Amino acid sequence: MAFKIIEKQPQQIVSIRVVGPYHETIPKGFDQLSSLYTQYQIPGKDWLALYWDNPETNPPAELRADVSLSVADDYVLPPELSDHLQLQVIPAGLYAVYHTRVSDDDYAKAWGELYNQHLPQSGYRPTEGACYEVYLNDGRADGYFDIDIYQSVEKDQ
């Protein structure tokens, strides 16, 4: 699959924070977000999941993620959604992007390929900052997920 380094502009998103084992909490979070998206006709574009903790080093019960929907830069969160959603911005910057297909919910394989194969060969390393997935198809209907994984990076010294 494809790997590249890009300079990315900031991106505004609306999110629901989930805490717990990713394989349990993220699907539930997307169900909640999908319901709000439909009910309130949120003018969203891309579906994303932002990850804040490493599942290899953090206890499953403490893993934090934000299930998200990208919105226009001028989008204002309506008051009736402020108890459900958080408005935030994914920062601009340098990102590694890995386009891949995930089958059998094996996201660990895709992330492992990014961190253990593509990044070490690229001359870039991960930085503290955003890492997230963008879902490019309806994986529940298709039986697989085409995704782009974004990781903020800097040039190796």
C-alpha cells in the first residue's frame, strides 16, 4: 500500500471521547456519532478516530480515543450538541500517511507496518502529536476498511 510524507493544513473536527479497550469503545462511539450526525444533520465529511494512548504500553481500561467527523473551518457547534460533542482542531504540520486495507479488524497489523517498516525507512520519526485513522469506505458493509493512517512526524536528526 502507499506511504508518503505530507505537509497538512489544520482540520476542524467534532468528536466524542471514548475510554477503554479500543476494539470495544470505538465502534460504540461511532454508533453514537452516526446517530447524532443523522439526527442533527451535521455537515460532516470524513470519519476519523484519533488515538491518544499506545495500546502496547497503556492498560486497556485507560485507552483514550476521539471518534470524529471532519467539519468546515467555520462550523459552529450548536448549543444542543455541546453536551455530546467536542469541537477541536487537528494541528497543521508534517505527517506520515499510510494508505492500507484492514481485514478481520486487524488494525494492529496496519499500525505495526507503519511504525516498524515504513517510518524507519523514511528518515522521519513520530512526534508527540496527532495520530489518527481516516476511514475511506463503509467497512461494516464492505467487510474491510480502506484507511489512511496519519502520524505527526519530524525529520530524523
